[in-house]
Amino acid sequence: MSEEIKSAEELKAMEEAMAAFLEEFRNPTRNDGANLRASVFPEKYNAVERPLNAGRFMTTIESVPDPDIHIFMLHGGGFELEASMHCNVMMDYADRGFRVTAYDYPLSPEHQYKEINEAVYNAFKEFRTYYPDDKVALMGDSCGTSLSLNLLMRLRDEGDETRPSIMVFPSPDVDLAMDNPLLAEYEKNDPSLKLEVLFLCSERYAPERNWKDPAVSPYYAEDMSDIGDAFIYYSSVELLRPDTEAFIKKFASFDGNTVRTHMCDGLFHDYVLQNELPESVYIIDETAKFLREKMA
């Protein structure tokens, strides 16, 4: 009897947590990017915050005097949540010898895909004026993968020979149409995401519902060639696994691209943000190895 009561209480707690999660997407809080401010980081990380002409700000961890690689990070959150635990991941990579910069880009529903993508492009260009000689890798978790791909394809089309060619995509979200019939099956076992949340994000990011426009969903780009080498990792039970595996197959089919993948068992979408988990520590170590191998 006590076990049944405990299970019922656990179920209720899960339902309440999911309801709170949905409410955060319906009415996202705005704290002026507080979780990426330089003041969040302990003094030893020597975090430098810069307002950008492109809008918002970027924060760079400068604790490594002569880094061999600089990670430029575009955070996830359905295009509408402020970075939550990303400062922890930034410190993890700084502890492994990297310089790390995160851009606090404008969010939906206040802003939509054209403005957000343009802001990311302009911010990256401005970022490069501060670090013209650094070897830069791009990291975009969840919807940050879409922002990263749009940036990389634009730089490629412009013939920018200094563009990053090494990228890391945790739990990518690259198809806002979400019409893959397998998604509903995976939703049943995903402990962190619901289709209701993803459709809400799609509506707010691209209210015209042109979700198969490559500028909205880079999965539908006709030409993904010559983007570079990607490390993609995700969970076996996350809702977006079918889309992730379709993206991996498509990305790898184009000339000039390679993909390294890792699928962990049973964890949740964007699990790397829970950096105390053994699997998260492992994947951060593997990412560090990947970056150094590819950018040697």
C-alpha cells in the first residue's frame, strides 16, 4: 500500500513539474540574460562581458591565457528561454583548457526567426573582431543547432574562409515542422519534452508556419555541403531522436561533411546541461578530445 502511495505521489510530482515547464514556455521569464552575465562566474574564470552592436551581449571566459581552441556557444531553450545551466557547461570546457564565449541572442516571442538569425550572424562577425586569430569551434545545443547551421551556411555561401568548420551539436532541434510520425511514439518515453511545447516554440519563432523554410528549419536546406565536421550526441529515449537520426544521415550524405555520433541510453533531451551526471562528464571529455583531434 505504501509503495502505491509513493508511486502516486511521484506521478503527481512529475505532472506538476511538467505543468510548470509548459507554463515557462507559455510565459517565459525575462531576467536580462542573468544566467550568462559575467558576474555569475567565479573570479578564477575571468569572465568578460561585452555589449554588442548586434544586440544583447556576449560573455567570454578568459581563464585560459593561451587557449588552443575557442568555443562559440549558442544556447538552446526553444528559441525563447534564457540560458539556464549553460554557464556550468562553459566552466566545464574552460576547466579543460578552452576559451568559451556565449551569445545572449534575442528571443521569441518578442522576436522571430529572421531577426534572431540576423542577430546571431552580426554577433558572430563582431565576436571575430575581438578574436581574429583564435581557432573557433561552434557549439549549439537543441535549437542552438538550428541557429548554428544557419550561420554556417550563410558564411559558406559568402565564401568566408575563416568560418568555423568544427561543430558540436547536443540534442539537435533542426526541424520545426515535426511531422515525423515516429515523434509521437518517442514522446511517450521522453521525460523532459512534449510535442505541445515544441509546437508552441515553432508558432512563436515562425508564426507564418513556414516551418519547412530552411531559414526556419535548416534540415530542409537543399545544400548542406562543405559545412565541416560535427559531433552530435543525443539520448535513446528523447522525443527528437527520430529527427536527430534523420539529420545525421542527411548531413553526412553531403560532400565536405563528417559526423561523429554518440547515443546515451535512457537520459533526457540536452542531458549535458546536468553536468553532474556521469554521462555528461563523459561526453564533455569526449567533446574535448574531438575538438583537439579535429583542430590540431
